[in-house]
Amino acid sequence: MTTLKPPTISTADERHRPELEQLWTMFRHEMSAFTGTLPDERGRFRQERLDAGLSQPGWSAHIFRWGSHPVGFAVLRGLDADEHIISSFFVAHGARRSRIGQVAVTELTAAHPGRWAVAYQERNDVAARFWRKVASEIDPTCSFEQRDVPGRPELPADSWARFNVR
């Protein structure tokens, strides 16, 4: 990617929905390589987590920009619970390896100190390496485990990273 201003991580709202839906489609398409999930009859992937991030209490959605370019997002849930969850996280290929993902995780979790968790697909080598590295840097005592996806026996088990943010 060309040299741009430092990245920004912003809380998203309905004004950001068109950009987030485009990024969401890229995210779900990428994930379909690991889950086998297909788009619906209209060619769209499920997006109830994105919708909740924009409208539900205890949830939030965030957009990552590099200059004017939307390059990623995060959807957080459980912000009103003991354990906060990074429900969805995506950085466009052209912005990867720029540290924007690590900056985003660090900034977003620091805004809500406490226990955090994130699920990822172990078969997604890039995501697995990213989450192991980021979780370990934030909390050297972090933990990792495999868990079945509740109510979705057709999906591969999730790997979970759990870490504390002070």
C-alpha cells in the first residue's frame, strides 16, 4: 500500500453502513474458504453480527481507515458483560502487514479493560498466527482452546484466544 497518513480506528454508526457492508462481504467471502458457507439466494452473506454491532446494547462496530480508505472493521459484543468478545474482525489484504490490525486490537480492547476473547479458524493460518501473536503480546498469560460452534455442527470448531487487558 502507498504511504498514507497513520490509520484511524473509529466507532461506526449507520452512516458507515455502506462501507461496512462492502467490507463485511469481503470478510465473509474470505471466511467461506474455511467454513464452506455460501451466500444466500441474493448473493449475500449473513450479517446479523454487523447489524447488532450498529444497533444493539453491549455491541459496537468500528471502522479502520487509512487516510480516506476504509480498510477494515471490528464488531465487538459483550461490552456490558464480564467477558468482552471480538465477534468479527477484518483487514483488507492491501493493508495487512502494516500493523493496523494490531493497532486496532490494542486500541479497541484498551477502551474496555478486562477479560477478552476472540474466535478464529485454526485452518486460517494468517488469522491463527495474528491472534496468537496479538493475544500473547497483550497478555503473556493468555490462553487458547478449541470449541465447537454452538448450534452449528456443520462448521469446523473455533479456536479461541482469551486474554486480559489492564
